[in-house]
Amino acid sequence: MSDAVTLCAQRLETGDPDRFAAVMALPGPMRPAGFALYALNLELAHAPWASPEPMVAEIRLQWWIEALEAQGKEGREIPHDIGPALANIAPQAIEFMVESGEARRADCWSDPFEDAARLWDYLDATAGAPMVALGLSLGAEAEVSLRAYGAAAGLANWLVAQPELTARGRLGLSGATPQNLAALAKEGLARLTAAEAALKAADQPARLAALAGWQARAILQKAARTPEAIAKGTLRGSDFSRRFALLKARLAA
């Protein structure tokens, strides 16, 4: 791998070890795209938290959005240390990452989502679009299924993050109660199941791109069954159970 891709891998391993594990489960030739796109995803996720001042945080996010648009439309390399790793990512995939960046403007502010529909729109863009971007980079064609699967996996991650998000006063859901969150988790499971069924009939690159959602089912099942675990921050399983789940997902891809 190039120095820039190696840097992406290192940052992903530190900042998002679950997606790092998913990329490591890919065939070797596919890993550079995975490391580059998910390191970019990490930068977009971190940008809104760069300052406690919402407008300052949004300026940082806007820098990334404009840099991505310049690369996608003009082929201009992003002036950032991970920029060279993104140089060979297809413009169409970059467009999906721009979509994700635009949706993350919500991360900069303290306004909660008005309802579950607004939350799903957010997850569709911030979790579904990056999964589609990776799928396109790997040669997949199942855009709709990957987006749906990614959004459901994004819900699982949002539920896991609830204790920290609540403490920081961001990305909440209006009127959320344990019962409402349990119902939301059940809806997530239904969406995940439908997407999984579609992906079984899709090409292998699509199934490989979906590996980043390897923990989603177990998390959503626990949230639906024992919603009190959400506030306690105990939705994630043991390291062994999570690694075993990734192995099963890889063998099924």
C-alpha cells in the first residue's frame, strides 16, 4: 500500500476499529479503497466535533465538502494528508461522500431529530451513502440494497452511541423513551432483514461492501429486547462474539 493508504489504515484502526476490522476482512486488492473511504468517513464524522461552537464546526465540515466536490468535479487532489489515498476513488463514489458530509451538518448543532423519519433520512445519508460509495469502488451494483443495509447498521451505531450523544446534547430524538427506542430497533431489524435478503442475490462486491455492518443484527436485537441497555451503554457484545460474527459474515459473503 502507498504511504497515504497506510496512514488511512492507521487512523482507521485507532479511530474506528470496527470498520478497520471489516476492511481487513476484504480481499487484499480491495483494501486500499476501503481504508481510504472509511478514513474519509472518519474525517467527516470528526469535523463537526472539532469545536464546541456550531458555526466553527460547520466551517470545518464545509472545507471537506468543498474539497470533495473539487476532486469529484475537477479531479483536484484534496490538500490533506489522506488526499493522495482518495485520488483514485471514482467521482460517483465521491458524490456519495459529499452527500454524507452535507447530512453531517446536523452533528454541528444541538437540535434533536423531530421524529424517526428525520433520523432515518440522516442515517440513510451518513451510514448508507458511505456503504454505497465503497460498493461502487469495489465494483458492486446493488446501490439500493447497500444504502438500506448501511442505514440499518447506522441505527445500530447510533443506539450504541446514545450515552455519549446524550451527554454532549447532540443528535438526540425528540420524545425518545426506552419503549420508542425498542420499537425503532425492531424497525431497524426489519429493514436490515429485507436488505440482507436483497444482498444475497447481489454480486459479491456488494456483499463484501456490507461487511461494515457485521454487528448490526446483534445490537438491534439486544436493543429491541432490553432497551434499558441503550442508556447503560451495554449493547455491544464481547470481543470474541464480535470477531466471530465478522468471521461468519465474511464466510457468507
